[in-house]
Amino acid sequence: MSDPKIEGFELKPGFSGMAKDTASDQTMFKGVHWGKAMMWIFLLSDTFIFSCFLISYMKGRGSTIVDWPNASEVFGLHVFGVDVPLLLIAIMTFVLITSSGTMALAVKYGYERNKKMCGWLILATAIGGLTFVGMQAFEWSKLIHEGVRPWENPFGAPQFGSFFFMITGFHGTHVTFGVIFLFIYAYKTFAGHYDEGKRGWFTTMKGDYVEIEILGLYWHFVDLVWVFIFAFFYLW
Amino acid sequence: MSNTEEKKQDSTTHKIGIYLWIWGLLFVLSFFSYMVDWYQFQGMLRWSLILFFMFLKAGLIMAFFMHLFWERYALVNVLLWPMTAIACFIFLMVSEFKYTVFTRFFYFVVGG
């Protein structure tokens, strides 16, 4: 949400504005906090990493002549005497979307300088993320008990295991780090670091609620990646 | 200073309604994509529905939760154009796996 007016100058919108921003011999992302621009660049590089994983999964799955395991059976759960396909993954998806929504609201309340709402919503996001990681740990241990290994599995093509552990593991690592930072930022919000402009640990940057938006970008990205993993790995 | 801060606030907060709407839509779309598996649609119908819901969800998250809809084009274009490289990569690897699976079938049937 860039500021359309900088130091009194009205910035042009649209593509002509883009040409002017890029050719201005000044900062290119006008009205965008440098931390936010850097987070976007990081997320772009992360997009490439996850794309490489998903593309190699596509290539592996497409070029094997052994049948691929049926995801809706492999990830199904047996609850109350009924087999529900893909149940755990569906719940994980809803948990992650819930936490994404609370994060979006936290960013909004942060910019309104509503410390309490912002802090509680970040905490809710962190707890949602923790639930997600917990369910993923359950899913991993369940599959490992059933004999899924990176080199073999009882359901079909042996590549399934390595792609599963690599892709969901890398995503789960992202969620884990996100949860750690969410707890830290919840503390910082409640402690009022963003109201007072208190400096962080490794930076001379003064604390500001824009940091909540930067954290939010990371968290929404984790959700975004899950959308693609859910579609390609679990549903396809 | 306080003047610029006030101005910043005008441009950076949106009404809560938009977030709640997008949130609700994401739930509905996730539910629909789960239904694709529930009813066991197969073939082209399954794949096109999965892709449709996936891109809709991804677009909503990026546009509204990540605020790209309100960002300046300089940032939006820097982020979205590199995706065409990924699209090229996908295209290359699709033709690659088709070739690989063809040679595997061919040599398993005909023999080396």
C-alpha cells in the first residue's frame, strides 16, 4: 500500500507511473518501506525454490511408469468408523487460511495503532501456525509408521516419499520459523515497541507497525505456497 | 512528522469488510477444491477445477492479503514478470517428462 503522495509530489498511477518511478534516477519503489521491498525480493526468490521443488515433482511423477499413490487414500483418515478422504489435509488447509485471515486483520489493526487487537490477532495467528505444524508432525509420523520412506513406500511409485518429505518438510520449516517470529512479534507488540519506536536487536531501524505488515507478507506467502502444494501434491 | 503519519494512515488502512469478504471467499474456495476430491471428479474436469480454484485463491491472497492490489505498478511488475520464467520452465519440463516416459515405455516394450 504505497503512499501516492511523497513530499508533496503526486505520483502518477498505472504504467506511466511505473515508467516514471523506474526512470526517476531515485529510489524505484516509491513510498514502499525498504524492509517491505526486501521481504518481497526474498519471497520472490523463495517462490523460485518452491517452484523448482514442484516442477521436479511434476517431472518425477510424469516420467515414472509405476502408478502414483492415490493421495486421497494415503492421506485419508479413519474417523468414527468411516473413511474420510484427505480429511487431515483439508483441516490443515482451513487452519492455515484461518491464521492467514487473522494475520491480515493484525496488519490492519497495527496500522490503526490498535496495540491490543493487533497483539491478540498475531497471537491467534501463531497458535494457528502451531496447530498446523503439529498436524503435519502427526501426518509425517503416521506415514512413517505405514512404511513411507524417501526411497520406497507400500502405495506405489517410490519417488512419492522423497517428494513428499522434501516439499512438505520445506514448507513446514517455513511455517515453523514463521511461528517463532509471530511469537516474538506478539511480545514486541504487547510490549509497545512499535508505539515507542524501540529499536530491534540487529538493526538501527526504529520499531514501526510496518514491521507487522512485513511479517504478514511472509505469513501470507506460507499460506500461498500451501495453496499450490494442496492443489498439486494432494489433489492432483 | 505527525502530518505525514496521518497521511500515511489514510492510504494504508482499509475497511475491515474487505478482509472479511476475502477471508470468507478463501474458505468457500477451499471447500470447493476439497469437494473436487470428495466427489472424485476425474480427468480434465478434475484438473481444470483444481487449477481454477488454486489460481483464484492465490490471486485473492496476493491481491488483498498481501496488498498487491494497492501497490504501485513498479513493485507489482517486478514481482509478477519473473513468474513467466517459471512458466517457461514448466513448459520445458513437461516436454522433458513426456520424452522420458516415452523412451521408458519404448525400451521396456521393445527392449534395448
